[in-house]
Amino acid sequence: MKRFISHPTLIARLAARVGQIAWRVALVVALLLPLWLPAGPATAAQTNPAEAAQALLDNMTAAERVGQLFLVTFPGSTPRPGDPIVDLILNYHVGGVVLQAANDNIAGTGDTPTQLAELTNQLQRLALQGAAALITDTLESDAALPTPLPPPDGTRLPLLIAVQQDGDGAPNDQILRGLTTVPSAMAIGATWQPENAAAVGAILGQELTSVGINMLLGPSLDVLNNPTPGSGNNLGVNSFGGSAYWVGLMGQAYTSGLHSGSGGRLAVVAKHFPGAGNSDRPLGEEVATVRRSLSQLLEVELAPFAAITGGATNELATADALLTTHIRYQGFQDDIQTATAPISFDPQALLTLMNLPAFSPWRQAGGLIVSDSLGAPAVQRYYDATGTEFPHRRVAKDALLAGNDLLYLADFALEPADYATQLANIRDTITWFQEKYVTDPSFEARVDEAVLRILQLKLRQYQADWGLENVLVAPAGVAEQLGRSDARIFTVAENAISLIATSTTDLQGRLPSPPAPGDRIVIFTDVRQTRQCSSCPPLPLISPTSLEERMLALYGPSGSNQIQSNRIRSYTFADLAEFLQTEAIATPTPFPPTPTATPGASITPTLASPATPIPPTATPTTVESVAQSLDTANWVIFAMLDIDPAVPASRALQQFLAQRPDLARNKRVIVFAYNAPYFLDTTEVSKLTAYFAVYSKIESSVDASVRALFQESPLAGAPPVNVPSIDYELAQVTRPEPTQIIDLMINQDEPTQAPAGESPLEVVVGDTLQLRTGLIIDHNGNPVPDGTMVQFMQQDRLQGFVSFIGERPTVSGVAELDYVLEARTGQFRITATAGEARNSTQVDIIIGDNVRVVVVTLTPAPTPTATATPSPSATATLTPTATP
């Protein structure tokens, strides 16, 4: 940690001198002297971070210590005297706040980045200057405060200002305007390139820090190893995938990017510990019970969290905190009849997890645990199934004693409740904690332990410099600095596009050419709406004309002129659902007759069936327009999200394929999945010409999907989750690809010695040779997961025996085995196999009478059907042994 400087509190000195001078003068002078740091801790040169935090703690009052435990929510975007958040910061010393769109903390009109920067600055001034921060607004009016304000005494600490910004826009993001909209975690996972995760994390980290946000409630490290549509799990695309290994890799890279992009200012809170991927209930709505033993959790759910804590490759890849989730595990201690309490409230279970070797070093080094929302409906139902009582004191106490250090108080009252009721519960809980702190030594010790971790985090974030000039951000011009990373985001979005069906080989036959000038295109989009704030205008998650507009911009008359604007029609899923529900439809003919198909096109548009003509001046209804468009189109394109029971129109595509397959006949039916790719079943997929997974609905993803339709995309992505409709299973595709030839070489110091085609390596009996494979790839061409077992075999080329000499797990796609040369003459050939990948290059060892060894690496002919069986003339012999 950098130098921690301690100097006298200038504001306090000045206030002591002026004595009874009018409060206005004192506060104005205070504003001119912002160079203030908490008194007490020694310099970093004399102490380590833990000692600096302890020195701070020693100078804090009981109320200041207790207040640091709480992350609170509040309404509004501009704190003013008398506002609840002002009171909570000044008088209750809360440790942090969480910004939420639902609380109108974020402006939906005007300059959102500037508004956020000003808001976070106001909040930090309140925390660091106390009531002096209110002087600016007061001096702008003639209003006077009833009593003089005291100087900012006590220990002043910066706030943790947190937000959820998981990517893909609403509902996963809170900030919908002004910042670069990043892809979903699943879109990043579909690229299978951790560098993409790092790049996106760096963009997000830099932009959040620029507006004063210093804590991210994310990323999600849940493993969707068996996603089931309709199960109730609402993670959607908010997961890197279904492979614990790859989720861990992506989590490491994303965390590194967040830290590097923010310069270490952004605290990363990985969620939902210890893993909610197998939950069958919506997170926060009801406490789910999952059958998992601790050993099973270690293999899957816990592995990604271990990768960014005890198993992190470096400091940048290490998460600052873990967010516990409200989930129960049945069989946690191998007793299938017993279930834990929700992990967020179970001290024994959480302690067991933190004592595991994967987490213990991280926890001992100051790793923080943050509770999930303690007012979530799941918590309310767990404590009182009748819904008549919310024991807010007990809930907060249980969460703290379970091991949570930072308590997230959101929706902190029995639902439905206004913020005034929540505020009363927050104040009461903090006051009760203060009382309990001074009367209960055990409780005091637990509070101090948690506060020390919070202080260490804040010291790290600001290098122990809490002067205003170091904590505050510059609102002027911030908007112009953000949202400029669209090119990099587009690269990620394009690399994620995956062809789910048909196969790449068959695609050329099904779609020999992209849409042409004579083609008619009808597009149906699943349109849903959200708002940035309660008074803001509605925003579509994906616009009903997004695809059409992008097609015309790239390939219309102003682009490459491949399609015509009067031959494209766009509708919503709700329009399609209405059409399907209508029995008698009069089909108008507003379009001119369809021209002859262009050369190379394999499908002729189906002409509209005769219909009852309507008067020329009549405006066709939506149902009539949908009918006409479907009759005359030869391209039918669907932009789907997820299947949500609360949104009946989300099933319109499935209903169309089931009820009106005649309207899809002899047409090119294309589906783009802008959410997860597993919502269609096998029968539904079989009716499609092509099915593309996009995984995200942001503008860059829409752009990339349009380019894929016009055959300008590499289609480089692959699903990071199981897709049952096409029998795509991660457990299978992440195994070694059978036809590859595994490189096998001798690794001796640096560089690697004796690769194929080079001179023999001179060694002597008794030497230890390190056998090393090249990169072993899976079915998608990516490195196999760590722990993939590689078998090393040895054949006695003179006597013919084949023996097993060792098995080693891969690390980063490579396996190594130490091999000791024994003193016996002979000719030996060593090969390596991994799963169904049976071919490798060979290492030949020849031990002569003069006790010299010559090692030559040979490369077999790359024949996919080659096997590792010895030649018929070979016989058996004992071989040199592998070093354990």
C-alpha cells in the first residue's frame, strides 16, 4: 500500500480558534480548507494495512463503528438538508449507499453521467465534511439554520457507493444512459476468450469510477450447469456459463479488468456466494433449497469463487468481497435429511466455507463478506411465512453474527411499505446495534472484526488519502469522456454470435445468400419496457424497429443497397400474439406483387391468398397487416428474449410454430436469441432455417446479429451453457477433441528442448526429463479445463510391451510428467492420450551400451483414424519410472 500520510485536522483547528464566530463564517472557511484526513493512524511506512485500520478503529466511537456496518438505500438524486440520506450519513455514520433506479437515484433525462458525479460528490462531502457540506445550498438562499453547526469532529470516512451494473441493460443494469452499455456475462462467456472479459471489465471499471461509484455488486459467478427453462431461476444471461472452470477464468479476467480500469478504486463484490446456479426459485423472491453436499459444491458452485479469492492468479484478479445469497443446501454436511439455514444467516455453514483452504487465506487477509438485500421478499417469508411481521432487528443481527461484515438494508420493511417505514426500521436497527455494542462484549467483538475489514478496504481504495481532492470526481466534461468504447464492445458482441442450428456445414445449403433486393422481410421483436426513473418516459429493452433500422443503415439504399426499405415490415411479439388469437382475418394487399426471385435464391415467395378487398382509403388493422406481411414475406425473422410467464406475448414465437406452421412453409425462418439460447425445444428448432444465439440485446449485439444474417460474421462463438434442443452438452464439448494430435516434447529449462524435427537431445542415465504436452483443445477449439487427465504411455519397441507410466492433470491446457531415465539398454517410445484424443507425437528414447541416451521427438502422420496400439512386432519390457 502506498504511503499513508497523517497531518493535523485543519478544519478542527480553525473551528477551535473562531470559537463563537457566526456559523456562516466558520463553514465558509471550512469549505476553503478541504485537506483533511482522519486523525489517529500512523503512517503506512510504520504500519501495515491491518495496523492502519486498527489505529483508525481505536479513534472511532461506538456509533461510528456500528454505522460502518450498513449499506443503505435512499430516494432521490439530490441530497438536501433534512433528507433521510443526509441524516443517515451525518447522524448514523452509515458506511455506504446503494444507488438504484427504482429509488430515482439516477436521472433519466439530461446529462446522466454529470448528475451521477455530482450526486456521488455530494454524498462523499457529507461523509468527509459533515454538516459543512450543506453550506453551498444554504448560502444560495436567505434561509438560516436554527442553530450553529459544529465543526466536523470525529472520524470521517469516505462512503462506499455501490451499484448493480451487470451488463445487457435493464433489468441487469441500473444506469441505462450515458455509460457504455456492456454485453451480458453470457455473451462474454460465449466468446471463450478471457481477454474479452478483461476488456469489458476495464471499460466498466473506468466509467463507474469516473462518476464516483466505488463498489460494484457483481459480477455474478453462478454456474448454470443445468439450466432449465421455467424452473424459476431468474439468472438469465447474468452468468458466464455452465462450466465451473470457464466461469472461474472469466471471473478472474473480469475482476482484473474492473480493478485495472478503475485504478483500484472500484471494490468488486462477486455474487451470489456460494452459488445460485441450481436454484429453482427466483433470487430474492423465495429461499430456494438445493440438494448439494459440500464436496459437490467444491467441484462446481464454489470453484469460480475460489478462483477470485484464494486461487486468484494475482492481486488484480482478487475480489474485494463476496455477496452471500439467501439459499439453503440440503445435505451440506452429508446428511441428506438436514438442510442449512439460508447461507446468509447460517454462522456454522458460512464459517465452514470460509475455513476451506480455497477461502481461508483470502478471508484472513481482509476479504469482506456482504449480505444480499436483507429486506428481500425471500428473507421476509423465511422469518415469517404468514407475512404479518418483519423482525428487522433480528434479521440484521442474524446476518452479522452469521459472518456478513457489510449489511445491505434494501426494502427494509414488510412489503409493501413506503420508504418512511423502511427508514424507521433502518434507524431503529442502527440505534439498537449501538446499544447492544456497549452492553454485549461478544457483539462488540464481532462488530469490531467486521469494521476492521471495511476500514482496510477503504484504505486500499484511496491509498489512505481521504482528502476531498483525492476522493471526489470531476463532473465537468465527464459525459464526453464516457460511452466511447463501442468499437471494442462490438468486437466482443460479434465474437459471441453462435450458430445453434443448423450446423455451419449445412448453413450454406439452407442460406446460400443473404436477403436480396427482391426479398420481402417481416420482423417480430419481443418488446418490453422499463424506465430509468419513476417519472421518466418508458424505454424498450429492445426497440421494435432495431433490426430493421440496422439492416437499412448497413444494407439499405444508403448502405450497400442490398435490400429495399419498402419491403421490410416490423412488428412486436404482442402483434403476432394478437394475430394468432384472431380466427377470421381479412388479408389486404398493400404491397405490389412480389417480383421474380433473384438469381441464386432457392425459395420463391408465397403469394397472398385471395382476400376480401377493403376500400382504398381504409387503414388496415395490425392483425390484417401481420397477415399480409406473413403471406408475402420470404424471410420471417424473430428477435426473442426469454420466456417469461409474466409476459404472455413472450411465447408468441412458440405459438406461431405450433399453430401456424403453414405460414412458415417455404420461407426462411430465422431466430435470434437475444437472451439465453435454451428456451426453444427440439421440435421448435427443427422448424427453423437458422437459429442464432446472440446472448445480449444491446445495440452492438443487434448490429452483430444483423451482420450475421447478411453473412458478414465469423460466427466464432459457441454456447457457454447446455442447449438441450440440439443435444449440446458442455460436459461433452469441453472434453479433448478426438482427432487432434497432442504435441509431446521434452521440457528442459528454457526454452523447450528437442521439439519435432530438431536435433537429438543428449542426456545421461539418472537424469529427470520433464515430458510436456502442447495445448490440448476441446471440441470448440479451446483449451481443455484444468484437471483434464492426460495418460502417458511407454512402448518397448524391441519387446513390444506397452506400459502406463503416469497420469497428470492439465493446467491451462497443458500436462507435465517428470520421467527418470533408468540404467538399462533398449528403445522406448512415449506417447500421451487424453480422453478420446488418442494420437500424439512420440518421444523416442534410445539407451545404448555406453550408457548414453539420445532423445528424438518424432511426429506421426496426421491421420484422424490412427490409434495408439503398438506395432505387431513389438514385445514387452519394463520402463523407466515417473517421478511422483
